[in-house]
Amino acid sequence: MLMVMEAQCNNLTLRDTSSSIKSLFFRISSLDSDSYIALAFSSHLFCLKGFIVFIMYRAAASRLTLSKDNGRTLGAYRFATSRGLFSWLSGDSSTSHPPLHTPLSGVSLPPSLPDYVEPSKTKITTLSNGLKIASETSPSPAASIGLYIDSGSLYETPWSSGASHLLEKMAFKSTTNRSHFRLVREIEAIGGNVGATASREQMSYTFDALKTYVPQMVELLVDCVRNPAFLNWEVNEEIRKVKAEVEELSNNPQGLLLEAVHSAGYSGALAYPLLASESALDRLNGPILEEFVAENYTAPRMVLAASGVEHEEFLSIAEPLLSDLPSVPRPEEPKSTYVGGDFRRQGESGGAHVAIAFEVPGGWNKEREAIVLTVLQMLMGGGGSFSAGGPGKGMHSRLYLRVLNEYQQVQSFSAFNSVFNNTGLFGIYAFTSSDFVAEAVDLAARELISVASLGEVSQVQLDRAKESTKSAVLMNLESRMIASEDIGRQILTYGERKPLEQFLNEVDGITLNDITKIAQNIISSPLTMASYGDVIHVPNYESVSSKLVHEPTPLACCSFSDLNVGPISRRRRNNLGWPRPPGQFITRSCASIQEQ
């Protein structure tokens, strides 16, 4: 048999007829397993490669013919892979399969089993000085504890600008009770993980370890936050590191643009930079950090949150360590006004990065609108042309289907949001070749106008976005660290932790009219643009703003005043992780979900 195959392979060329190839294919398919192995290692394997090339060539030609006959683009067709190729060889007719969201005919799903596990309840205790201690239990052998503070770049002054960024780097350094060396040894001894994060509105210090070490975790965490030594040599060392980090910001254009849309889009506190500038770092020192901590790290602005501990035990450990904090009246949040604007910086990035954004009025304090915004971000989705965590993520989102799959010049295209207590930003970020950047901006404007037009979003798309939103929140909340963060940030924002069921019900109740209306409200605000890289071909601000003028579509039997129903639900914030209030968690985590 192999000799016959060999003879036929020697005479096989790409110009052979399909009948000859079919004959060869049937001879191959009749071989037993041992003969397959012999054939695979024979010197005539190159002949088989040519055979496969011919199959691929014929398939491609068939697709091109089909697209020409129908006068449509290839993007409209879905073709089978090996099944379709070999069905052509064997003469079988290929069958079309139903969409994945359609249940298979004749297959009945088994009944759902009852859930005997009751979700743990969040317990909150407010100390006499106003500090809140909150916790929930979990079956995990480990516990996650965090101290969350209503402080950030929002509360900085021109004199203390950059303090929050530097405080993040100074976390878990020497205290008045411990040297940095001793502190590191104590953390290592219990196998713990510590971290700190600074944002515009909040600071967080976290500790994760086995729950048998909760007393040590709480004591060490409180000591690091309450009693930092701010030794000159440690402060100077961290300033040097932050300067190096800022110099490398050009390697993170997306982070640079996120900073830029805030500085260009707002006047007031939210325009203050989160990343310390070089001039600010030259001015900052230990006494300035001490003054900033004394003014902002007060009891009414703190929440100690934990996941995986018993509340009464947790309270008995934490209360003696925190009850003597000063009870200073909580100051009014500094004002910020959204104005819109334009930021451009020439840089060496091998292309053009551009972001267009608009205001989200109300922020987390308008909870239902924040939830609708979260679903809108999931609906638009997007991502990069290369998926670092595996193929298929976000493949059904609008920006993937309508932009990334259609325009090879676009390397990254995704929706983003950055939401605060009383306001926020929503927009689209794109990275493309410099000669295509004008078209990319037009595509971003087109997509925003599309979701603001009634009838452009289908019910199937909305349902998929709603289910993706719920699954993103539920899966992230399985992490005790995110659960602890969710508790702390929600209590800082709302004074309580919203029930998860409330958030899920709100997501289920979102309609197409809700999506259309919030998109209309967003793009009716002034435009904010930011670009970095080869910005020569980035269109000017006025031309882009004029393209986003949209005539509102009358909504069918729906008043969007429904979206202004005061306190309703839900969840916290966005990158890859995004926890704050219901929506807050999502905003952070959506980006990471799409990246992973």
C-alpha cells in the first residue's frame, strides 16, 4: 500500500484534478495505525504538505468566489475548518450548526440542585470615633484584611501634590515601633502578602495570610498606617524610584492617556495628577507626608474590612488599636467641574494612541446609571489584536466585531470608564498606525453614536452583556481579597455594603432604552481628547466634536427618569480589576477581564 502511495505522491502536483486527490485521500484513510506512522516518517511527507496546501488553496478560492457572487465582504460569512475541508473530499454535505446560545434539540437540561450554602452576611460596627469595622466569614483557610481611607490626590494641595503617589511607595516601611527589616521578617514568618494602592479618592493598605494569624495581621497593618516613621533615607530612596517610574511612563501610553483625560477634562480637584510630577518629587519630604497623613488619615474616613474572619473576634482585636484615633469631622469633598479639553504629546511609540471621553454625571452616587454604564462598557467591549491570555475573550463585543475584526490597522480598541463618587468618564481608547489614526477616531465616534441610536443594539447583544457583567462580578467576588476590597470601598462610598442580589436584579432590569439613553447623555457632554505618539495625523478637536453631534432618538414608552431612582443597587469598581460599590468593582475588573 505504501508503495502505491509513494508512486502516486511522486506524480502529484497542485494541478492534479480533484478526483485524483480524492483517490489519494481514500487510500490514506484506509491505512491502519501502523501504516499511518510509517507514512508520517517517510521522505514523501512533503508531498502530503503540498496536498494540504492544495486543499487550503481550494477553500480560499471558494470563499472568494462566494463573496464575489454575493457582493458582500468576507466578514459576513462563517466557514468550517477541517470538517468542511474533508467533507468536500469525501463528498459528504457539511451541516450548519445552531448558534451557541441556542439549546440543542432533543437535549433536556437536568434540574438545578438546591443551594444549601447561604451567602455570608457583612457585619459592620462603628466605633465611638466614627471608624467602621466590617467583616464577612468565608470557608477559606486564609483571611484578607484591608484598611481603606477616604484620601487620595483629590485631597492634595499644590504644596502636597504627589503625596498620595509617594505614600503608596512608602507603605510598609519603617514605623516608630519597627524597622523595615523587622517588618519584612514578621511578614515572611507568617507567609503573608501585603500591598498598597493610591487612587484619586481612596487609599488602601491590604494584608493577606492564613486566618490563624489574624491578630498579628491586624496589629502590623494598623502600625504601618498609624505610625510611619518617614525616615529621610527611606523617603529619598522611594522618591528616586518614583522618578524612575515617571520617566518610564512613555512605556505605558494607555496609563499616560488615562491621566491626560482627567487633567484635560476636569478643572478642580480631579484634574490634580495622581502620578507625582518631577517638580513635586523635588519638593516632597518626610514632614510634608506627615502633615498630609495627619490631616487625612482620621477615624471617620477609615474602614477596616476583612473577608474570612469572625466579626466578634475581629472586633475584639481591632477596637483597642483604633479606638483612640482622633474623631475629626469629615471634610467636604473638594469640588471638580467637567469642562472637556484636548491633550497631545509627541512621542516614540511606533504608532498613535488616542482616547476620546465624555462625562458620566453623578458617578457612583447615581447607582442605577452607574450599573447601566457598566453594562454598556461590557456591551462595547473591545480589546487588542493579540490576546495575551488565550483566544476568544470578548469576541462577541461590538468593538471586536465591528472594528478589530474589520480593520487590520487597528491594534487595540476598547471602551473604558473611570467613575468617582459624583462624576466620571466614559470613552474609547485606540492604538493604531499613525496614518490610520484619523479613521480610528471616526470609528470611535461612529460606535458611540451607534449605541446612542435606538434600534442599533439588539436584544441578543444586550442579554450577552448583562450575563457577562453578572458573571464578571460573581467570579471576582470569589476572591477573598476582592471581597474585602469590595466591603471597604462600598462602605466608604455608601456607608454600607449593598446586597449582591440587589445588583443582579438591577442588571436584569436594564433595557435597550436604558442603554440608548445613557449613551445619549454621555455624548451630549463636552468632548475630551488625549493622544500620544505620532500625533501629526490626529484630527483637531473641533472636527471630532462636530462629528459627535447626535440627534436624540425618541425612546419607546420609557422615561429615563427611571434611571435617577436614588439609592438602588450595587457593586464596586474596573481593571482587570476591577471593588467598590456594585458598579465600581466592575469598572475596574472589565478591563482586566478583556485583557486576560
